Amino acid sequence: MNIEDSPPWSKSQLRRLGESLLERCAPPEGCPDYNAVMLWHNDLASEVARILTETEWSWKPEQFRLTARSKTVDTLVQKLQRSALKLDRVQDLAGVRIDAEMNLTRQTLLAGEIAHHFGGDQRVTIRDLRQQPHSGYRAVHLWLVVPAGRVEVQIRTNYQSLWANVYEGLADLVGRGIRYDEPHDDPVVQQIVERMHSMSAEIAHDEVVADQLDNMFGQAVQEIVDDVAAGAAEMGVNAPNPHLLDQAIKALSSGSNLEFLARLRQTGDQLRDLRRILNKETEEK
């Protein structure tokens, strides 16, 4: 597939297909088959994932996990029921997810670089869900609108991803209403949901502070390195190896926020424990 290719149906046909899904009836004549639409968007997600994988990004983290998928019919119908959206306006029929070990600054820069690559403001909308999360969910989303269709690219740090995966598992177990801030009837479940939201806020706070310290310390070390290089040039000696200096900056920067990193790791361990508990209960059911 080429993202510049148009699908073999119109927006109005796609809209009518969505209406038939809501009514649980066969689509009217001339509408595309639902499976064909999902197959198309699955191919679209795979093509965007290929581009993201093969492009040399300046801000690409060292650990970079990428997945692609099309939306399932059940979650799609639920989304159409909960919103006034028509099927042709659903942004995440094709979805690509990037989970990476990175700080918030690199997350922002990577999102901007990817958005520019796919056409900038003309074809991409950046939705920053870090300061205004959706039911505890934090990430940076890119909404791509290309001739082949709409694609949502989710960019998440490892801790944002871990929280989201655990919360999604909890929603599958107790009901997806918790993803839309609907209070749960069971007070024990509601207590878990509220604790999950608190953990999301804790992760957000610690990631912000760790990011600020990384940037402040990294800048200070870089200024020292620049002074050393300038001094070496004046004395007519070789400047230090830039690659080794870069490694030194990373090592020193990572040591500047041990307290917050330790707390993030502790929160991550708690989330992993909860995920193991949820997975066990799911298997038993």
C-alpha cells in the first residue's frame, strides 16, 4: 500500500457503513464490506509502521518498540455509541504505537519530527495528553490524515505504556466504562481505579522532574565539554572524542535524578504486580 492511494469507497459510503454497525444490520447496497475496511486500515497501519521503522529519526530512542493494528468491531461500535463521531471521522481505525525508553523532552521532539515528516500542520494534528490525561491515560498522539485514510500514532514513554497496558487489562476485566471516567458499582473496583489514577499522576510528576533535571544537568555538562574542546583547540591538541563525550554526558545525566528514577521504578514494579494479578484472574475466567 501507498499512503497516497485513496480507498475504493467514499466518505459517505463509510459513514453509512458506520450507521449500519450501530443498528446491527447489513450495510446498504454500495457500502464497503466491514472486513474489507478493516483489512485496508490494517495495511495502512502496517505501511505507516514500516515508514516509522525504516526512517532515520534524529530523536529516535535506542529502545524503540513499535506495533500496528486496526480497530476491532466491538471497540469501534462502543466508540460510535459513546460519541457523535461518524465512521469516516474515527481517527484510530488504523493505529500505530511507539513505546520507548525516553524522557519527556525526547518524546516531544520525536513527535514533532514525525509530524513534520508526514506533512506537518497540513496533514497532522498533535494531541498532547500528558498534562490533560484522559481517565489517567498519558501519551502524545499524532493524528495523520492522508489520502489512504486516518491513522493515529501513539508515542509513549515506558512508564506511560506500562500504566496504559495495566489499565486496559483492568478495563477488560471489570468493564470498559472506567476508560471513560464512569464510576464502577463495586467499591473495591472503584478503589483500584482511583489508585491507578493516583499512580498515573505520580508517574507524570516524577517524569517531569526527572526530565527537568536531565536537561539542566546535561546542559551544564555540555557547557563544560565545550569549554574543554575550545581549550584543546587553543593549545593545538586534539579535542576529546565526541562519541565518548556524549556517553559521558548520558552517564552523568542519568545519575542526577536517582531519587525520581527509583520512585518511578517502584511505581513500575507495583503496576507489574497488578498486571500479573489481573492476568491470572483473566486466565481463571
